[in-house]
Amino acid sequence: MRIIESNSSKIQSQIDHIKQCRAEYDTKEVKYCTFSKDPSKPIPGMTLQESMNLDALTKYMKHLEDKYAEIKQAMLIKYVPAQRKADLDEEMIVLLKRRDVAENLNKKLQFCHQRLQIISQALTSWVKSDMSSPFQDFVEQIQKTKYLQGDQGIVEELMEDDPRRAKEAEIMLHYIERFNELISLGEYEKAACYAANSPRRILRNIGTMNTFKAVGKIRGKPLPLLLFFEALFITSHAFPCPVDAALTLEGIKCGLSEKRLDLVTNWVTQERLTFSEEAGDVICDYGEQDTYNKAKCLALAQIIYSECGLHKKAILCLCKQGQTHSVMEYIQQLKDFTTDDLLQLLMSCPQVELIQCLTKELNEKQPSLSFGLAILHLFSVDMKKVGIKLLQEINKGGIDAVESLMINDSFCSIEKWQEVANICSQNGFDKLSNDITSILRSQAAVTEISEEDDAVNLMEHVFW
């Protein structure tokens, strides 16, 4: 009895302890751990017999421990905190400022060296003469030559004996040899960074690009040529001059061929590149193929065209994006955008909304394009459907809207409006045709002319 009671009391105390722990557990926020794999399944890579063998399990555990140590070491070497990048950016800015200061000081020292060389030559000439003339005359005579005009040949001649030249040539030669060594070893990522940071940009050229292009694609690894352009464009801010137009174009082509529109977007918007019309055309063509990213490609091409001063193509990109108001603002900023340019824009992008904005007053200014001329042009270039849509929109507004449109249109003559009325009549818009004709007849000093009266000059009529 005593033994049973003792055991019962122990069990009861254990039950009370479990209840207390469960109550504390319920009051706390519990975070459930989810497993990507079912832990009840066999260990991947091991058979059922091996999973029951202690030696095999020990060996597999040693393999996992080694893999864990390798990953941990890689985390320490390959990855750094984001704050470290900000610190490196600040250090780079400081170093760039120091470089600029050093370059300015170097230019001043070179100029001083040049002046000393000139004075030395003047002194030598004066000593060789009978020294009867003042030394100042010799200096003034040399100053009239090209020595002080910054002639490159003279500067090179003065710097021939500079010992730094031989040392610099030796460093560059070593740099090129190291680059070729990395290429031969297949270290393309290191070689790309090496070339992008080369002194005096000796490896930032088409020749280096052809070296990476000759490597081609490597299965399971990034394209070496793409690695080169990534390193080249990322370091573009570290050099005084931006990446030239030829390399910029090839880099954009390479990024698009690898379907890396994200890289191209970053390069165009963030890096210091030299844009060209061909670069914008390449991105536009890619957008036509990749319809999902067409809007993004048009936006990038519009940036490039604007930088190059190709305003017609930039406006066309805006039209294709449906940004009609931006198109109007762009056109108003351009003074040399003619009516022919507007008509050509309509042929490339025949949008009803765009034509309506171009033919309406904006900020109490005259319309950019004549509605009547636009209608006649659309019907003359086999764009009848767009013209009919415009006529339908005008027909909805009634005769007052038609009269307001005609009065504000100072570019279209009476004869042209009569042609518009004839087109309306031919395409089933009889009411609109009659409205235009009645408005023409109601204007001051406008009379109907018979076909038999050949002596009358139509241009004498004034359309108020």
C-alpha cells in the first residue's frame, strides 16, 4: 500500500508539472518550424540498408559536417553586410577626390617643368651667344614659339627623359600579361574585373571585348562577355570619360541576347555611358519581340533618343506607350517640329486620342495640327479606318463642336474643308457633311461658286 501510494504521488506530481508547462506554453507566442522535406522519409542519397548501418551514418554525418563548415567559411568570405558596401562607396568617393587633386597637381608640376625647360634652353642659347643682348630678349623670343601653347609634340619632347615613363610602361606590360594569364586559366570573372580597372583604360576597349567574345558560352557558367560588360559599366563612374558608344552598343546587345533586361535597365539609367541611335533601335527591336517588356523597352529607348537629340523617335516612343500628354509637352518644347513631322508621326502611330490632342487648343494656344489636313492626309495614305473614327467622334459633338473646330483651324483653307465635306458624304456622314457645308456658306464674304465660273479665284475668299 505504501509503495503504491508513493508511486501515485510521484505520478500526480509529474502530471501537475506537465499541466504547468503546458499552461506556460499556451501563453507564449509559438513559432512553428516548417520543413521543406518530410523528416519521416529516408535520408537523401542513402539506401534503406545504409540508413540502418551505424558506420554509413557516421560517414554521412562527417560529410554533412564538412559541408556545413564549407558553407560557413563561404559566408565569411563571399558575403559581407550591406553596410560594408556603403562604407566602400564612401571610400571610393574619397579616393576619387584624392585622384582628382593628384591629377591637378601633376598638371601644374608638368607645366612648371615645361617652363623650366624653356628657361634652360633660353639660358643655353644666351651663353652660347656673345651675351650682348639681354637675357630677357631670349626668353621673350622663345615664348613666341609653340612651347607655351600646349603643343603635344613639345610636351612629349620635354618629358622624354622622365624616369616615370619607363616604370609606367613596365607596369602596363605586367598588367596585360596578368590579364592574359587569367584568361588562359579560365578565371573570366577575375579577368573581367581586372580589365575594367586597368590603368589608363588600356583594357577597356573593343580588343578586350573580342577576347571575351572568342571564349563563347560555357555550360553552367555565366557568359564571359556579359561578365566583362558588367564590370566595365559598374566601374564607369571611376573614370573621367564615360564608356564609348561602340562598347555601349555591344554591351546592350550582349545583355539583351542573354535576356538580362534588368542589367540593361540599370546600365541605361545609372551608369555613365555614351548613347547612340543604334542602341535605342536595338532596344526597340527587342521590345517588339518581347511583348511583355515592350513598355519598359520603349521607356529605355526614349531615354536614349532624348540624350542623343533624336526627338522624333523619342516622341514616337512616348506615343507607343500611350503617354499622350507627355507627347504634347514634348512637342511644345520643340520649336522646329513642323506640320510634316506631325503628319509623319500620325502615320507611324495613328492613335485617335493623339490626333484629338494635336487638333485642339492647349493652354489658349493654337492647335499643333489642322484637323482638316489630318483627315485628308489619313484618307490619302490608306488609313481610312482611323479617319472614320475621327469623323465619328466629331459627329457626336454636333454642329457647335464642328464650327468651333473649323474656326480655330487657321491652316486649312475653304477648298480643303470642302474636300473634307465630300469625304464625309462619301463615307456615310451626310449630317456632318451638311454641317460643314452650311458653316462654310454662313461665313462672311463666302459665296457658293458654280463650276462654270472659271474666272473666279478661289484663294480670294477669306475664311474668318
